[in-house]
Amino acid sequence: MEPHAYAAFDAVGLRELIRTREVSAAEVEDAARRAVEQVNADLNALTGPLFDPAPAHEPDGPLAGVPFVIKDSGPFTQGVPFTLGSRSIRGAYALVDHDLMARFRTAGLVALGQSTAPEFGLNFATESVRYGVTRNPWDLERGVGGSSGGSAALVAAGAVPFAHANDAGGSIRVPASCCGLVGLKPSRGRTPSGPLAGEAAFGQLVEFGLTRTVRDAAHLLDAVSAPTVGEKYQLAPVARPYADEVRTDPGRLRVAVTTVPWSGVPVDRQITEATVAVGQVLEWIGHIVTEASPDVDADEVVEAVMLSAVSTGGAVLRGAPRRPDPSALEGVSRRVLAEAESFTALDVLAAMEAQHLVTRPIGRFFLDHDLLVTPTLAQLPAPHGALDYDDARHSVRSWLRRIFEHGPFTALFNVSGHPAISLPLGQSREGLPIGVQLIAAHGREDLLLRAAAQLEQAVPWGERQPGVYVD
């Protein structure tokens, strides 16, 4: 199988080829390895060489033989080193599989390598001192977003149909928007966070992935979303597979649209226009569309997200094989570790109260609306260096405000725990992808996937390809 033929299929399509024995799993893996190495020369999206051999996986799982990459976001795959994108972490290995990786293995997914992420995952740009700049296949002078940027670059360039990603403030949806992908952040409790983390980022971090198609997101969610015994946050099993939801009419939905961020930062006009156009498409389909948004305080959002930032620093201090050398850290990371150590129980309680002050009005909002539509980002993909994580002048709060100037719409739903998805429904005059975000009530990934599939059919994006693509 040649790489260009391989890249034409999504994960479900590749699995069907393998199931019907049109190609073998070994042929798919070989094509994928060649594809990854080909595009990575331009993108710099891997932390090192490809795994050889790939970690063990079930040969008969529902996605057996489908290649993917894992994100360098901590201990995830047994025996595989991780760095969190930092020069300060060396010699650290995962001793056990993350529960999500165990489910990836059971599904039969084949891990080929590890993708880049910014230091500690605390940036909307994937640019670290350790690994350098990961470049956007749509424009090599622009960033891929963050923090799951290496994963996004490889999926967008056709090298893998799916990549592991996680999201504590937008780290799935932001790179999805920058790279023209489907980025689903499931509800809090839908995917596992153990066994090493009991409550990842105080419930704000969700594990999942990035895809090119809505049906892949649905099939992947089916493969990994069963409840986990003993987890603090978990949801009841769904009535039927998510793969069935993408073929189901959502009915007539009450859709709210807003292009105004809660922080009041400016939004690029092309992004505003793309979001309004999605509202018009939904109205044309037959949904009831109004202009509305939840009433939340932007300062409370920042305070709540502080829980995620300082818990990241705390996890590094607890989990690294040795205390990080401050001189080997980037500027903001030094502040993260310092503030994590100085954060008191009263600070934690205040931030948790801010979380509740954000979550309650959003919950009430979805009593009167089925979907909320917003931009994913306020700006087009940023030029390299625009979000400088090594700037030592920042405190943690000032850094969060800086990245939320670029992406003010995503973190709100990590705080509240609602499911959200970024879809590549727009394109700028420069030919750059524009993501539009859909949010549903807690636990309603079914509704989100129905609406996403409807939009994928009405405004198809599958024929668009970036300048850097397999072959």
C-alpha cells in the first residue's frame, strides 16, 4: 500500500480495508510509517524516532490495525519515555499504561510514535525550547495551536487518521481549529484519567483525540468511553453506540450563537463571519437559531483555570524522577512551579468556588438551549513566536490571560465539564482553516455528534488539503 493511497482513508475506512483483507494490517503500518516520516521532515511534529516495534495491541479490536500517535503529555504508555516538552525532565518512563492507552490497545490501535507538545502543555502554541517549533501544514510560518499540536499536525497532513490528544483549557479544540480537524472534548467523566491521576487538573483535563472526520470521533469514543470502576467522575453507559448517532437526525434543535467572548477581547472578522454563517446553515437546515450566550465572569474563568495550571506544576513536582532544575525550565514554567508550591488550601478553595460560579450559569443555559455555537479561536493561527512561553515577565494569571486573548472560547467548558467539538467549517482568505465550536449539555455527546455530522454533510471539508500532505 502506497502512502498516498493510505492517506485517502479515515480510521473507519482503514479498518474496513483490513477487515475485508483488501490490505493487511502490516501493509497499513508500513504505509503509515513512510507517511509520518515524509511529512515530519517539514512539520517537526515528533519527539523522536518512531517506535520500533509498536507497543503491543489487540489484533481483533474494533479498530485493529489503525495507526495513531500518542501525545507527550506525561506517563501514558508503559515503557515509553515522556518529557512533557521540557528539557528539565530526562529519564522518566511510564511504569504502567494510562487507562486510556489500555483502551487504545484493546481497540487494536497501533501506536507509531510520540507527538510534540509545549512545555507542561500550558500553551496554545506547540513551540518548546526542547523540541523547537512544530509547523502548520497549511502554512509553515504559522503555529499548529496547542497543546496537542504535534498530534494535530500529523493528522492534518494525512500521516495518521487519528492521534491521541487531551484538553484542560482547549488543547484538543485549539489545534483542531488551527489545522482544520475535528476536535471533540468529551464531557467530564466520559473518558478515564487513571490510574496515576485521581482527579486530573481538578476535573478540567479530559483525554481523547483528534480526527479528520466526525464518524472517526464517534467510533473512537465508542472504543474508550465505558465507565471506569472507582473514578470520581464518571457517566452512565449510553443507550446506543455513538457510531449510530452520526446517522441519526437530531430533530429541531434550539441553537444559540454568539461571537462575543466573555472576556471582551476582539475577534478576527473572518472568524466572526464564519461562525455567523454556521448559524445560518443550521437555520436553513431547520433548527431554531437565536443570538444568546451564558452569563459568566471572565475573571472567574481565569481563577478556575488556575486549578489546572497549578495542579500541572504539582504533578510535575510529585511525579518527576527528580526535582526539575529551574534553569532548564521555560519562563512561565518557573512561575508555575513556584506558584504551585506557594498555593495554599485557601487558594484552592477560592479557585474551586470560582469553578462553581462558572459552572452553574452554564448548566442553567442548557435548560433553554440544546446547542451553543461559538468561534473556537478569536484569531487565525498565530505566527511562530507570538505566544512566547519562555517570557519570564509573566505570572501564571497574566499568562492565562495572554493565551485567552488568542483563544477565549474554549476553557470555559473545561471548567464546566460540558462536551464541546471544534469543526473545520470555515476558511480564511489566506486559505487557513477556521474552527467553529459546538457545545451541548453535560453528557450529550450524542446530540453533539448528530449535529456535527449534519454540518459535515451540509458544509463538507473532506476535499480540502493543506500544502504539506502525504505525497
